[in-house]
Amino acid sequence: MVFSFLFLTGCNSDLLKDVSLALSQTDNKNNGAGPSPSPIQSPIPSGSPSPVPTDAEGSPVNAATALRIFSKSGKKYVPADFSSMDIELTIDNSAETATGDVKIIFNVPTGGYPYFLLNTSIINASLDGQAVQTFSVTDPEGQNTLISLDAEVSRDTEHILELSYSLGADQVSYRTGGVGFITAMADIASGNFFEDYGPASFEDDQFELSLKIILKGVSNEHRVFTNGTVTAMAPFAWQIDFPPYFTSSSFYLHVTDKSLSVREFTYRGLAKTIPVTVYSEDSASAASGASYVPALFSELEGEYGPFLHDKFIAYISGSGGMEYAGATITSVSALGHELMHSWFGRGVMPDGGRSGWIDEAIASWRDYDYFQSAIPADRSPVELDNQSVYDRFTPYEAYASGRKLLSELDTMFWAGYGGLRPLLAGFFQSYQTRVIGTADLEKYLETVTSTDLGLIFQKYVYGSSQSAAQVYTQSLSNYAQYYLGNHPPALTDAEIKSIR
């Protein structure tokens, strides 16, 4: 593949060096078709993750959740920590309406007015059996519009929230005899997670979701593609149960009457046989995507260990892309990048936008054949994780600057540990199904290697990087093309409507 870059004015020397590096590696890049040669790897000491923090009564406490307590106009707002959520989503094709009835069991880190995320219209709500009003409030930094209950709750017991809501007309495709619905998400720029389709919490909250979907006014055959467990309840009615380690960015559900080409097979993994579904609107894309899957699984399991999830589903859409837990919407060229996220991103999961750089850096480093870089003497500071706890989306710096940092750590750990990849494999084995932050990765690497990484992380993870922001404002399309590597851009509204 030949890369073509428009050089941007105002780039710093590091950016130009990185572009030069990418160009120099073009001939050797395999686009993730298989692993690059690996050195003899030293055994990794078994890493044990830090205990899950708990309060005085032994209940789990997430540090990021506790940080999202804030006060405004005399009220203390506290994040609702979901334990479980049951949704019954009814899509009426004749009336062209979609309504959800929800029951959420939640608790709070301290007493106050509980809030959550939901980008749809609420019809009514009750809290612990009593009618309750809801209202919108922005977080202290104005990054998110939150839904708050107009009632204070205590932290000493679980609470039950029941509410009804309606989806907007643009969130379901209504057709003659059938409908299309898909949980399209995006984790960069002004993205979205499950809050576009039902109540959600921040990405550090893991909870059980049981979703019942009922179609009315339809006659065409429909198929359900999901990373949950499907139970057919009646014609045009299904219940989907998702694993309890999922977060608001994990859930994949596509219900459609479209004519699709579907390839279904199994892959014999290291620890289990993995059901695989690859589908697309055209048979060539489905066949092409399916043909890459076995080699990708062999590569990634060989590098990082057994596949975690119950199944793998890939919707080859031809444009755009997003990772889910054991699922993806992607192009064929980005399939390896998105499958990697089933290990890092949706296997070991970020606690928010601040730690989203980790999985994108790893996947992007793989896209560039795990290149190595010399440990820098004086590289400019970079801010990968120093944003607000309310920032839910991954910074663009995660790609180029993130993969460069990993390439430098790979050089640093080459002699004693065979590079960074064996260490990342140990990190995955220790933290899979867990929500993590940057501090967890830093501590793990320091513990296993007995290396103080404080200064490196301070400068190249928590630092600042205005030069990249200037490049971004000068040319969004070229910046994104360079920084994202094999990560496709987020789906547009028109593309989402098309693929439903």
C-alpha cells in the first residue's frame, strides 16, 4: 500500500518524524494479516491486579465514579451506579414509534440526586415505587447533558428506577413490512454509547442488561445479530441477555429485515471453540471478511492469550467502524484493528475517555507492525490522559502519539522481557473483564519490570500537546487520516441509516 500525505503547516518535528517513520515502513506493513516476527520471550512474572476498592461495608467503589459527584445550585448530584437493567423495547412499524420500558436497580456512592445518561425523551418515571420527575443538568464542565431524578436518595440501600422513554424517528428505520435497528456507537470526537438507545451510566460502570425487543406491524422475516445470548420468545419477539462485565460501550444489537449475506462458522481457539458470524449486504465482502478471521484469531490469541468473549460478530459495512465486546461494525481493511479491541478496549476496558488511549494505542501500534523507536532524549510532552473525568471519548492523540510511546517502551523492555507485547499479554490476563485506568497499566508495568516509569508517563501520557491540536484545527481530514491509522472514521448518520 502506498501512503499519500498532505504535509500540514505548523507540524512539529516529532510529527514529521512519525510521518517519515510510517512512510519508511510502508513496504513491510502487513495490515494485520499476521503476526510480525517475535523474539524469544522471557517468562513474565505472574501479575496480580490490585484488589477492587471497597467502602466500609465492603461494597465495590469505583474511584472514577466517586470523582463524578458535584454540586450545583445547592444540590449534590451523584452518579447512579447500575447493578442491573431490564428493558422492553417495542418497535411499532405501523405507527412508526419505538418505546422502551425500563427497570434499573442502582446504588449511589453517597447521598444526593442520582443522575444518568439518556439521549431520548422520557415519558414517565418512578423511584422506589413513587412517581418522580426528571430534569436535565450539565456536568460541571459542560461536556454532558445528564438526566437527574428530582429526589434525593441515600447510599445505604439499592434503589429501583422505572421509566418509559421513546426513541427518536431517526433511531429506527421503518420500511414496508419490516424495520431496522442497530446500536451504532462512536468513541472519538462527539461520540455516543448506549445512551442513544436506553439509559446508561459512564463507561466505568459494569452491569447486567436484559433487553427484550418486540416488533409490531411487521411481516418480513427479521434476523437478530448480537453479542448477547438470544432467546426467541414469539414471532418477532426476542430476549437478549448480556454478560455482567459489559459496560455502556459493549452492547451490540442489530435487528433487521435486510437481505444480507451471512457466513457462520466456528474457530477452535486456545481455550474454547468460538462461534463466528460475518455478514454484509454483499456476498463478496462477507466472504472476504470471513476469510481473514482465522488468521487474525491465530495471531491475536498467540500474542495475548485466549479470546474472552462468547462469540465474535462482524458486520462488514464498507465504511465507518466501531468495536464492541466480541463484535464490530467495520470495513475489511480494519477488521484486525477492531478484533484487537476484543482484547484491549472491550476485554480490558477503559474507565472513560482518559484511559481510552490505551487500547487505541495498542491497536494502532499493531496496525503499524509493532515498530520500535529509540527511547527519546527530549520528545515534546503529550497529553493522552489528563482530561476531565467527564470526558467520555478518546483523544485523537491516542493513535500516533500513543503508538509511538508503546514503540519506545517496547525498545526499553526488549532485553529483559522480549519487548512490550509479552507484558501486555500479562496485563490482559490479569485484568480481563475489568475496568482499568492509566494508573493500572503504569503500576502493572512497574511491578513486573521493577522499573520506575513515573517520569515517562508524566511527560508522554499526562503532559500537554498543543502542537497536535493546532494540526487538528488546520486540517481535520488529513489529521484524522494520519492519526487514526487503520481505525475507520465514525459512521455518519446517513451511513447508520443505510446499514440498518
